[in-house]
Amino acid sequence: MTVKELKKFFKDHLVPSRLYKMKGGNHKNRICITQNKKKEWEVYFSEGKTKIGLMRFATESEACQRMKEEVCKVMEQLYGLSWKGFA
């Protein structure tokens, strides 16, 4: 899975865009994905300039899968929605 495919998945499954950011950076209370200067993929929760729960991956696909799982958890907690058949 690529970042582009993941973004489409989120859009198709009506995930509010305020929950995630596909280009990383400093965003208030969003799950982010980005590629760092070392060409590693990062997934983390952004709280201002702080990266909480930073996870690094060698491939875009691994990072996208993890981000999908993390956003799924948030959707279940906030809205009671599950993608068990899709994730």
C-alpha cells in the first residue's frame, strides 16, 4: 500500500481528515506519516512539535499498514466504528 492508496482508503471510509496528516510535520493532535531525511518512514501522533509514539519503518507499505491500524483504533474509540473486515 502506498500513501496515495491509504489516503483514498481513508476518504472512501469517511475518516475525518482532522484525524490524520499524510505529509508529517507539526500538526495538532493528528496521526502523521512521513519519510525522514534517512529515507525511513515514520508514523507518529503529533502534538505540536512533539512526535508521540514515533515508529520507524523501512518501507512505505509497512508504514501505511501501521498508520491504517492506528487510525482504525482512533475511529473505534471516538466513533465506535470498526474496519475489522477491511483492515
